[in-house]
Amino acid sequence: MDRRRLWMMWWSGLLAAATFVHLLRTITGGPVVVGSMAVPLRVSWVIVPVAGGASVWLVRQARGAG
């Protein structure tokens, strides 16, 4: 596997992990506080499909399917 494909697979894995964490947050409703600001739950609702779609797209690109 060349370096570009390996790079795509690594980023795909990181995005999949972010998708999973945010999906768990949307299911449980867990709070996230950055400094003194509470991050709204709707942020996770946006991140789940965006990061999930990007992860799937990167895997398909790395495997040569797209």
C-alpha cells in the first residue's frame, strides 16, 4: 500500500472514531464543556453524518473504488 492510501486509511479511522464518539454523545446526551462554554448537542448531530460520510469516502478512495 502506498503512502497516500495509508494516509487516507489513517484519516478514515480517526473520522470513524469521531463519528462513534459523537454518536454516543447524541444517544446519551452527555455534556461537553470547553473552557466555560457548553457545546450544544446539535453540534454532534451535524458531526455524525459529516464525519461518517467523509470516513466512508476516504476508505472507498483508498481501496480504489471511487
